[in-house]
Amino acid sequence: MSPITSLNGLRREPHVAVCVDKTRAYGRGILMGLADYLETVRRWSLYIDFHSEGQLSPRWLRRWRGDGILAYVREPELIRRLSRSGIPTVETYGLIDVGGLPRVGIDDFAVGRMAGEHFLERRFRHFAYTGFGDSWSDEQRYQGFVRVVGAQQCSRFNYPRHPPTPAEWERYQARLGEWLQGLPQPVGVMAFTDPHAVRVLDACRRGGLAVPERIAVIGVDNDEEMCRLSDPPLSSVVNNSRKIGFEAARRLDQLMTGQLAAANAPALVIPPLHVVTRRSTDILAIEDALVAQALAIINRRVFDPIGVLEVARALRTSRKTLYRHFEEALGRTPHDEILRLRLQRTKVLLSETTLGLDEIARSSGFGNASNLSHVFKKNVGLTPGEYRGGVQPR
């Protein structure tokens, strides 16, 4: 029976199993790309497992009578079972090398390279990478990272993927913290994923390591809720998972309709889009101790009613000396830095919330809506309302 004909010879919708992890931004992007394909190209009858962990049981495969599978795979034995099943399958993650199984997924090497370039743009000279050390995609991201920053300048720490008990979690967080303490600083640290980057931020807090002044951290996938809720908000490489979902659906369609044979379906890898910069890397690597300490104070208190004089007093130095050090190290003044961070937060709140101007002004350090509007217009070229409405500056 052809995959798109029924027993009576009439065309029917292909029956496709979709196995993704919807709890992650990557899985949600895959589903959006699949939806794009189904809305614009061809309709399928779908069985969707929203909580797949990369494991399809032998019993499940024996009982599945559908025409195709979109899934991410984490076990070599599963690859062999899928290949033997004869069911057209496209793998969508790349956690392990899937061999001859058709794959559409992340260009992990390019992900690592993009993270490395992000740190080089910020003048870092010391680098580190942490993942799990147990997957093909992890190794590819590491290799892309060190291709840019240099293997000799990059330390590496492998963390167990699933610490089985709270006690082991605590032990490995302590080991991660010891590793971070021993790194030359300031250092740019790439984590394999956003959740793992959050572990790094936790270890930094436990050890009193200022982020991003001493350790800057970048994750992967831009899981927006996780990145924005982390402390500080996490910078992340944005994978084009929506395009991956669309292209994976296209590839599976070609396999199911006989336009393409699995043996002739080379892996298709989609490069990342860009880095979303948040506070965890929003800094230039500074070796001037006075400037580094000032930046740490500014980052902690920038949304309070604080000025340059208060920062200078906290460091027991003069305003003039602080200005001179900033100009030499950064090419801008401490006042410029305070204003930059406040405007950056204002833009985020205008774009991503429905808060009123008074509340935005108070939470961004501007005090009131009138002051915010004046400063915003002067520096951005738009009123806050125009910016929120998507008007482009001239």
C-alpha cells in the first residue's frame, strides 16, 4: 500500500507520529515549523507525543501502523530499530550521530562558533566551555567554540546529564563552582544549553563570582522564559528551530511519497540565527580592577536612584578618577554606562510588557514618566509610545 493511498486506492492523509519535548523552546519551535508546513503545503493526520525524551519503545514501534515519524533520538539502539522498521523517519535534534538515519537539525558547530565570536567581540581573552561530554552535539558545539577562541585558551568541565539525587546535585554544583573559581578571570563561559547555563549562574552566585563582570555566561536555544527569569538574565544563541521543523517535514514528505530514498538523504543542518544579548554577557572584559568593581556596583544598583558620585564613594575614590579609568578602559563614562543599562531595560519593558510609563520609569531608574520620556526621546530619537508601537527611528 502506498503511504498516501488507502485500501480502496483513494488518496488519504499520511499518518505521522511527532515525538518532541514541548517543555523546551527547541521543541516548541519544531512544532511551529511543522505547523507552517502543514498549513502551506500538505495536511497530515498527526499523533503527537509532546513529552518525548528521545526514546521510542520496541513495542511502540511494532504497533505503529503510520506512514512516518518525526522525532529526536538519544539512543544508538533506537536508531538501529528505526532503520530496520522501514518506516520513513527524520531525526530532528542530533544529540547523537544518527548514521544513515535522515536528519534535519541544528548546525551545532556553527552554534559554538557564534558563541565564541560573541565573546571575542567583547574583548575576552579567557574562555571556558561546559556541557555533559556524552553527546555528538555537545562535542560539535565545543569544537565550534574552540575553533574561534583557540583550544589553548579554553578550559572545559563536563557535568553529569541527570544527577540522580539531590545530594549528587549539590556535590556537582560544588565541583562546578570550584572549576569556575579556578578559571582566569574575566572569562567567557559557554554552556551547552540554557538549562545548563542556569546551573552555571547558580554556581557563580554560590561562590560570590560577579556575572558578567568576572564570569560572563552564554547558553543555547534562547528559551525566553528561562533566560529572562534567570539571575542575571541569560544571553543565548538563537537556534532556527522553526525552520528545522519546516525542513524536517519537507524531508519526511519526500521520503513518504517516494521522491527521496533514506540512503540518499544527507543530513541537513540549519545555522543559528543570532545571539540575544542579556545581562549575563552584556559587558566588555575589563582588567582594570577599579572599573570592574564599579561595573559590579552599577549592575547591582542601576535601577535604584544611584549616580556616579554614589559609585565613587562606594569605591572610596574620586569622581574624577572614576571617570578617567572608565574613559581609558571603555571609551565611555560611568554616567553613560548607567544610562545605557537603564535605556536597555526600558526598551525591554516597552517591547515585552504592557506596563504603564510611570511603572516602567520607576523600575528602570528614571523615577517618573516625564523624565523617562525626555531622556528616551533625546537618546533613542523616539518617544516611548512610538518605540512600543514599532516605529523605526529616522
